[in-house]
Amino acid sequence: MRKLIYIISIIGILMSSCSDDFLDLYPETTLNEGNFYQTQEEFILLANGCYVPMRNYEKDLHWVLAELISDNTSFQYNIRTGEAVRGVIDQFIITADNRGYSSFWDQSYNGITRCNKLLFELDRPDVTWSNEAYKNRSAGEALFLRALYYFNLVRQFGGVPLVTKPITSQEAVDIKRSPEDEIYQNIISDLNQSVHFFSNAANVHENGRANKYAALALLGKVHLTLKNYSDAGNNLKEVIDSNNYSLLQNYASLFDPSNPDFSETIFAVQYSENNRELSNRFIFMFAPWSSEGEITNRPNINMISAGWNIPTRDLIEAFEDGDNRKAVSINTWTGEDWDGEIRELSYCGKFKPPVSAPDDRCGDNLPILRYSDVLLMYAEVLNEQGRTGEAIPYVEMVRSRAGLTEPLSGYGQTELQELILKERQVEFCFENQRWYDLKRTGKALEVMSEHGIREKAMKPFLFDASFNVTSNKLLAPIPAEQILINRLDQNPGY
């Protein structure tokens, strides 16, 4: 980001404040930052704009930094496109000039700037609201999204500049990195306030938007990350006790782009085939590049840059026999590989070809928080508190839906810790959780070092310097341009 500050860009389609389809709220154009926002509809547009940078970085970047870097996925070698940006991150060859990290930083602060703008404008006394619940909802959304942007930033980079109000370009240059603890305290404060505002906006809830239970679930995850088990348990149990969410009977139903789920999915990034800006290209990036149009059903689309987020042997072997999540999560295609040999190649099955779009526009939503996540986090909290017997039923609920119905017996605290981490690996594969789980549980160095040994033994095309997994690489480097322009301190080892 050349500066922390951005010119605010928001959605420019006027719509009813009670739209039945949140996807309709996403097309964006630019409104002048100097506009004087007065109406309820204009503020709803500002709130819509806060989602846009997250929509953009989830479809292009976050999976590289949170899934590809983990032991879950890798890439199909392609000598024509090389491994710049993405492939080197997969191999832990991480440098401050990698464009992936700088773009993620930029888009995150773009989102934070939008949230700050909305919160600042909401405080003006001369705004006309036909229904105060929309004001509360907008405030809740801005605080929730700002917390989520910062949560992803702090988990990637550690301490980052903390900006909570609109600032000028010159002011941005003078803001240095805040300690991790300060970032986390601001996240917790934002989410607590978000819960309060959403509680006063229940009657204007719309599917696809953040809500009170998304804020509570995220707050529980933040507290779990910080090992604040009592607080995490309180937040997560409130989501469970609300009875607003339940596990879908069929795991595959979570990933049906023609029928988005709002029963188990607490919060997801929304995509649509209806417009290029609203769509993603997941299957066109994640299918083997040599499959051409056989997987995507679109032979007119060039697949030369595909072959990313390919499931590793580690992930494939993590599924137990009889686990019906495997067939949903991992598909196979038999054909020519990078070296001309015919092989059975695995690829991500959660994201599908376009339903009706004639090109590469896909409408799969990307889950950020699901009810199964809440159940497994709550089980982890109970287990960490020494309440292993109370934790087991919540793990069994998730496993039973997956077809693993045998009761769990003989599990002590350590054994259940290991099982929960493995359950999270297979339940949320391709949903950008694995790297954060490995770091949070202190397993990242051990797991990734052993994974690297196996990968190098199987893949002769990897760089000699690959998988030098050291403790400093648990944090990403501060982008080089931030060191130069905003004069930020670099993380150790880069």
C-alpha cells in the first residue's frame, strides 16, 4: 500500500434497503469521498462497500497465505508459468518483496479505511434514518469487518499499524506498528461493540450479511487464539444456545452454488455468476491445468494458470475410512500431468464449475464461519479446561454428520487435542483455516518441517531451498514498500 489511506470506493447501485438477495448489493463504482451522506440508503451503500476488499482478497489471495502455505495443499508443476508469488510461498521461500503479501496488506487496509469512513459518518447528528435498526446494523457490520480485517492481518504479520478513524495521507506515513496485544484488544473491543449494535438490528437481518452470531463466533475464535478459554467458551456457547444454526444433514449441501446455505453457514463471502466483479474463479484456478475444459465444463477457457490449491498426500491421508467429507472435498481426474505421464490427479471438489455463466464466472460462496467450526472450537475450549468428557459430544456431532458414528472412547486430553486438530483439517480444508490452526496450536514448525521432507522426496522440481521452515516464518514479512515508504520495522529474519 503506497499509503495507508485510500480514496473510498463503494457500491454504486441504488436498491431497496430491504433487499432479499445480498448478492444484488455488490456491484461497485466510485463515489466521491467528499460526498455528504444523509440518507439511510447512502449509508447502506457505504456498509456494502466495506465487504468488497474482503471479497476480492478471498478469491485471489487469502487461500495462498492461509491454505497453500499449509500442509493441506500444493500446486501442479507447470514449467510455462513458473512458481513466482504463489509457488514460493508454498515452499516457504518467503521474502518481503513477494507481491502476494503486499497485495493482501493493501486490500486489508482498503477495507479498514472503508469501515473507518462508515463509522465516522454514522456519528454525524444530521443523518436521516427512517429506521434506526439500519444504523445499528451498519455500525455492527463496520465493526465486525474491521475486526476481521485486523484479525487476518495480525495473524499474518503480527503487529501492524492500528488505524481506527479516517486519516490523511501524511498522517498515515507517521503511524507505526502497534504491538500484537494492542491489535487484539482493539479486535475484541470492536467485536463486543458489534454484538451490541447487531442486538438492536435483529429485525433488519438479511442473509449474506454479518450479524450478531457471526460477531460472537469470531469473538470466540479470537479468544481461543489468545487462549482466553473462559471468554471463548462464553461466546461460543451463546451461539450454540441461540438455536439459530444447525449442521446440515448432507455435508455436500454446504457447497452448492445454486442453493447457498444459511442454516449452518454463519458468515460467508458472497459471490455470484451474474457479474464479473461479483464472481470468483476458484475451479478455474484449482483444477489441474492439464485438464483443459474437462473439469470446468468450459473448454473455451484457457487453463494455463490453473493447478493451484491441489490437495497434498498429507491431506488425502488425513481422512479416515468411511469419512464422507473426502468425496465432497477432493475429486480426481485422470489425464496428462506436468511431465506428460498419465496419472490420477486430485483437486479441490468444494468449488464447482459455473451453473449457467458461459465463461469463467463462478458463484460459490466461501465460508468464513460455520456452525461446525463453533462446535469444534467449543470442544477445544472444554478440553483445554480439563473438561474432556464434556467436549467429546461436540466432536461426535461433527464426526457423525461425516458418517463416522462410532462413539469416541478412551480419549484423554492430549488425544482429544490431536483429534480436534485433525477434525478441523478435514472439515475445513480449502476454507483458509489450516495455517492459522497450526500456528494457534503450536504445531506449525513440527508439522510443516515433516511435511516438507515428504514433499521434497516426491517432487524433484521443488527448489533446493524449499521448506526451510524456521520460527521467524510463522509471521509473514512486512511488505518491502511499507518498510520504504511508511518506514515500518521489519519482522525478524527477513
